[in-house]
Amino acid sequence: MSTVPDLSHEDLADHFLPLERYLSDQCVLLPIGSLLPADSPRLDGENTKHVRAIAELDDELQPIIVHKESLRVIDGMHRLRARAERGDTTIRARYFSGSESEAFLFAVQSNTKHGLPLTREDRRAAAERIIKTFPAMSDRALSKYTGLAQQTVARIRQQLPSCRSRKSRIGVDGRARPVNPEENRRIAEEFLKENPHASLRQIARAANISPSTAQDVRRRTIRQRNSGEPAARRPTAGSPGKNGQVPDPGLLHDLALLARDPSVRHTEAGRMLVQWLRLTMVVGTNHTIVVNSVPEHCAEIAARAMRVCTAHLEEFVRKLERR
């Protein structure tokens, strides 16, 4: 198994761009006997019943995916076995031109989207292998590829000491972000002191943080001027803000301003916005209770749904910041 060399963040991020870019648009007809078995994320190999079920179908099967350099199957072993069982000697395929490590990543991603689902054990084993191969990949990005909850990925990483020491990781957008973001918040604070009229995007670029984090640093800087509170101060372990018992005072203040603004409270969309924020605040201050109330067998389903909701909220934030 190959690993990614110690590259710059710019080069390393290139590995996390959409893997579909390595996929040929054209189909080719390949001899079944010329293909090598897949380096499959399935620990138990192909499912015989699934192969037979496919073999009995009259429908034209989707082309399989084959690594161009090695002719090893990346995605479609069940379809390949079904074709062979029917007596076919050729099969339609599309070439994948990435590295072997990227091919495995594509195989895991493909098997979480269609066909016979990977088992929980398959996904966990795949996650461990991907962490070893791509140690700079963030938990969130790995969660996207494997379909595991982000917390599950984090626990798997914790069991691999050699993969825990990186100062930053690459996210789903290809950007490097610190594992410990406090240093970047401090950089943002210093940049803001020297450039008090800088935009959120300028602050975010200077400190390598998100615009929403830059906005939080700016709010804390303003509160510092009024009360002397350290701008980059964050709740410490065991404090009310950390364990979710007391809402952030700044959030309560901002929410009250929004709720009182006539242009907000006199429109249906404005009232909906305030309701969203209040609900989010309630969940944020009681997340431990909510998490503990979710049955274990529903945890991954709830996590996937929450990730979708989070993505929608992040897009909403980006649109607001562009206003």
C-alpha cells in the first residue's frame, strides 16, 4: 500500500479534489480474463447471492471502473462476477487514472453510494487504512468518503498514535485547517488589531480560518473594548460554555437585536430566521443531552442527517456574508 509523501499543503490538497476527475468519460470493452480482482474495502469479498441476483437481470449493467495502469477492478466486482457467471467474455468499463491509493479511496466512496452497502466493519477498516495512507485528511472529509459518523472517525484516529500528531488537516474543500484552532484565532485577533477595518474575508485569509470564525473573533474584539475580556478567550474545559449549560452572552445579545428589529420581526422570513437561531441555540446548549438520548443503532443515521443540515446552514451563512 502506497502512502502520500510529505508534500506542501497545496500539493497535498490536490489529492482531495473530486476523484471523478480521474474517471474517463468514454466506455471501453475489456476482456474479463484480463482484469485483476479489486483491492476491495469488503472484508469478506463478494456476496454470492448478490452476484446471482445481478446475473439474472436482463438490464444493461453500468460499466465497471478499472484502474488504467494495473487493470485492477476498482468498482464493480459483483457486476464482473455476474457477467462471468452468464458466460460473457467481455465487459463494459471506464478507466480511472489516479494512483492506487486514490483508487482505493474512490472504491470506498463508490460503495457507500450505490450497490450492496458496505458493512460497519468494512467502513471502519477502510477508515483506518485511509487515515494511515492520508494522515492529513480531516475527520469530516474522511466521514464523507466512508459514510461513518465524524465522531467514529475521530475515535479510530485516536487508536492510531502515529496519525494524531499533525498540526493541521485538509478538509473537504481542499483547505488546510489547524487541529488546534486557538493559534489561528490569536493570529486573527492580532491582524484585526492592526487592520480594524478589514473585511471578514481578509481576516479569514490572513489567519486561515472560516469567515464565520473571523466574525466571532471580531465580535469578541468589540466586547473586549467594552469590557476588557480577552478577544480570543474561549470557554475552558468544565466551564458553562463548554458543557452546554449556558448560552453564549454574545449570541443572546445578537439574537435579541434581531428579534427587536422591525424589518425582521414584521416579516415571515425574518420571524423564521429568529426561530431557527433560537432552536439552534437550544440544541447547542443541550447537545450532550440530545446526543445521549439517541439510541446507538440510530447514531450514524442521525449524524448523516445532521451533516446534511449543517451543510445547508453553512451555505446559508456564506450567502449572508456575501450580502
